[in-house]
Amino acid sequence: MRLVVSLALTLSLLTCALDAHASTRQARSYFEIRDRSPQLIQGALPADLLSQPDRYAERLVEVRGIISGVTESTDAITLLLTQENGATAVVVVPVDQRGKYGTLFDFNSALRALCHVVSLPTGAALQLVVPVRERDAAEAERERVVATQQQAVRRAVTTRSRRTSRSLASRRMSRRTAAGPTAAGLTYAETLARYASAVRYFNRRVSPYEAEKIAAIILEYGTGYGLDPRLVMAIIAVESNFNAGAVSHAGAQGLGQLMPGTASDLGVGNPFDHQQNIAGSTRLLRRHIDDMRARNMAPEEAVKLALACYNAGAGAVRKFKGIPPYRETQAYVKKVLRLYYQLAPDQAPENRVR
């Protein structure tokens, strides 16, 4: 009996996996055809399209709606799609595609269909080219948006890294001392992989996808604010251990543990959003470093005091004219710097190029 149940469960899981794979493949096929169409028609009323079949004969039409009727004959399947505007689109499925797409044509299911306007003996009609379930199309669109955002981040970081390299070269500084994310001759992809691996080293509960997302944002904003992204990594590791949902006993929130008032001042509307939190945290750190450098402090001392400001507040640092005598703050500064030098041994005082 147990063997039968186990086998049934295995077959069920395998069927689900195959269905998911088929849905993904179908959605990709749909968007590949859609993207290749130079003159896609969207949102037009079926009646307008069918009244001028010759005008739209070579155009690809996207129709979306709920399947409100299905009729079958020996020649074709006819679908009735009720659209959001209340109009009904009649889509004809050629007989040779009936077996290929038949499982998508369930009554009351949401469907997207790419069609051609064709002339039939009975008049013009929308003939199916490729369909996709609405939920699969929506998921594919979300993935495409994420992929586009990641590409934009990669381009931005690569561009900033090149600018940093040119700036360093103009000042005759060694690339080994560069804070840029592609130091040591690594490509962006290699650097991103290393940062993502480091995120998961600190917190194995972070998925590979989320780790790469966090790493990309750290590279983007760390470099964008002229900071060593490895320092940003060290701060977040100490602050939250890369737990985006972390909340401290004092009420600090998110990856960089921003207090609600500080987050509001920085324009961070949602401290638990990866991008908003890291953007605010790096901006705050940059602000503290700039304040310290304005007092003609050495870079290393400015970073130490900026870390103290990050932990205890700038007011406490001004009051004590240095790192406050708080056990937590003093331990915090030491811990962040120790971790930073582990992540960036080239920046450790004993190894730094003079």
C-alpha cells in the first residue's frame, strides 16, 4: 500500500513538473512570436478588425479574454473570448492545432491569443497563431521585467566601474586599491557571483535569486555613491545578517537596519524593500563619511567615525568628539572593520599600497 501511495505521489509530482515546464515553454514561444511582430495590434475591437480584413491581413493581433464558449466541428474549434470591455472575440483554431492546444481551451479560463485576420468563405475571422494561459503570460512578463532590471543594473555598474578606473588612472593610483566592483580584473558577472555567494555565506536562508538581487543592488549603490561595495557588504552582514525582514529591539528595520525616522528622512518608503533599504543605507553612510572628511580627517579615521555615526547617531559622535564610549558602538565599529578587511584584504592597513 505504501509503495502504491509513494508511486502515485511521485507520478503526481512528475506530472506537475512537466506541466510547469510545458507552460513555461508555451509562454516563451508566445512572447518570441509577439516580440518579432513589428506591427502588433492590441486592444482593438474585433468588429473593427473584421470589417477591414485586407487592411489587417498581415498584422498580428493580440486578443485577451475569458473563454465563454467553445464549439467544435470537423474542421476547427471556435472560441468565444469575452474581453474586459464586454466585446466578444471569435477565434478560430485550425483543425491541425486542436490536439496541440486543446488543453488550454477550458471554459471560463483566462486566455491570451495571438491571431491573424483571415478571410474565410463565411467571412473574415481571427485565426489562432499561438495561445497562452493568462497566468503563465503574467508570470513570464514579471520574469522579463526582472531580467530587464538586472541588465540595466549590470550596465550601470559596468559604466560606473569604467569611470572609476579612468579616474584612478588619471590620478596614477593602483587598481589594486580601487573600490570598484570589478577590481582585480574580474568581469561584472564574476564579481556579481562572488558577492551573491558571500550573501549566502552569511545567510543560507537567502535564495540564490534573492542573493544575486541583493548583490546587484549593493554593487549599484555602493559604486554609485563612491563607496567600496565590500564595506556596504560588511555593514549589512553585521546589521541584519542579510535578513531583509529583520527588526531590532529598538525598531531598526531591514537589511541596513534603518530607524523609521531616518528611513523617512532618506526618502525610504518601505524599509523592507531590498532596493530602497540599500539605497538609503549607502546614502546615509556616504553622508556620514562626507561629514567626517569635511573636518579634514584621514580617510580611515573618517570611515571609523562614519560607522560610529551609523550605529549611535551623528549627535553622539559630535558630543564625544569621537567614537562614543558605548560598548555596543565600539564593538560595532571593530566588528564591521574586521569583517571589511576580511572581505577586502587589499584595504587592510598592513596590506594597503602606499
